[in-house]
Amino acid sequence: MRMRLVPEEILTAVTYVGTWAHGRGRLLMAFFATLYFGALRPEEAVELRLQDCQHPKKGPGLLTLHQTSTRAGSAWTDDGRKHEQRGLKHRARGDVRLVPVSPELVRILRAYVDEFGTAEDGRLFRSPSGGRLDSTRYLDVWHKARHIAFPPHLVDSLLARRPYDLRHAAVSLWLNSGVPAAEVAEMAGHSVAILMDTYYKCIHGQREQMVQRIIDALGEDREGGTSGEVD
């Protein structure tokens, strides 16, 4: 995946997708932005509330994730609703995950709240009726945006095939930027083992860089030996 295509072409293209009284794409651009800039899972972004967001006027922000929402069907939930709320993946129920986010996402979220507000319970992203955002709705917008952003030969490719690919792009970017794997796993809500297995190609090839960092940290004496060398 070419990283440049994701934030520029795809997120911009999303804003051009119409209906829901002509503003459907603009309503969902911020939703997709949380997947790319914050590495949220779609089911986590659906449950994001205004009170979960620290979004100052300047500088980076912080998201506090509490739960997810998945479509299970009314026959499969305890209360007969179509969506089921669950704890965070790879976390005990009740645990939270803190996700530092860039000033760019802060600006996007602030602009979104100023223009569209929130649902009654504080949820940022919702259906036209104010209910929970269903995957069928955001997937439809995503597929239409790909047709706007990409030439025909890329529309049928695997490039940004699913909204979840935004999260993959984010995690890959963090690893390629040199953020330690343990920190990436914590922020993205992965176990370290799964992270290393899934994103091995991002980490592979950085060994020489890591070794050099160790050498620089240990230092060398003027005669070329290490500072801790014993005669």
C-alpha cells in the first residue's frame, strides 16, 4: 500500500460521497480518520464519545477507548438490539486503552464536532437517525470513495480494500518510524506476539539500526575499545 494515497486521496474522496441529506461522506470522514491517525478498529471508533477525547486547540490529543460495538443481530443479543457492546479486544472487561493522537486528527475531530455535534449519549459517529453507525453504512461509503480516488485499474486491486487497512497503515507507519514494538502494541491494542507476527516485515531489516543504537548508548573509548572493556 502506498502510504501517500491513504490520507490524501481516500479521506478526501470520502467527503465527496453524497446522500444522507447530501453530507454522508463529510459525516464519515472523521470516522475513517480515527482509523488512520489513531489506529482504531472500526468497532472501536463506532463507540468513541466526545468525553473520551482530549482535543486541545493546539498540539496533540488523547483518546480513551472503553468498549466496542459489533453488529450481532437482534436474535443474538441479550436485549434484542442489533448491536452488542463488548470490552476492548485483548483487554479485560472494564480496561481502557489510551491512544495519543496527532494534531492533525485533533483538528479533524474539533471541526467535526463544531459542524455536526454528537448523538445524545455523546457518540461522535452515528446513523442518520442518531443510532449506532452500522458497518453496512460506512462500508458503502468506503467503496464509493475508492471509485472516486483511484483509477479503474486500482479500484479492483487490494489497495485500501477495506477500512481496516487504514489501521494496518497506521501501525506499519508507527513501526517503520522506529517506535518500539511494545509501545505500538499498547497503543494499537495488540499483544506483542500478534504484532510481531503480523507486522514482521515492518520490523525486519531494522536490526543494524538497533545494533548501532546499542553501540552508541554504550559508547567507545578513544583507543577503539568499549568503555567497559577489561584488560
